Amino acid sequence: MKKFVDWVDNLLKDERGVASIKPVVALLGALFLGGTLICSTVTHGAVSPSSDLVNAIMVITCVGMTGDTIDKFSKKVP
């Protein structure tokens, strides 16, 4: 369990080892999208979320993941 907590802690840090908001936003967006997918398959159409809302969360998640990926592989400046 300690290794998993350390892995998540490192996942949420930027290239300098400082906590960053981009991976947090991407992780939360991915969790919300997964929850929305599960809710949409279990409930009927009247309870399903707006497609515009799902698309907005998807865009925010993709931007967060892209920004974090670029930061992870960019050249480190001292």
C-alpha cells in the first residue's frame, strides 16, 4: 500500500518534484468521466448528464493531461 501511495504522490508532481494542479485536474476529470459513463449505462435517459457537460469535462481533462505530459518530457531548466 505504501508503494501505491508513493506512486500516486509522484504522479501528482511536476518535473521539479513540486505538487502541480494539472495532474490533479486531469485525474479528477478522468474519475468524473468514468463515473459519468457508469451512471449513463445504469440509469435511464432522463437522468443522464448533458452531453455538453461531458464534452467540457473531457476537454478540461485532455488539456490537463497534455500539459502535464509536456511538462514531464520538457527540458529541465535549473
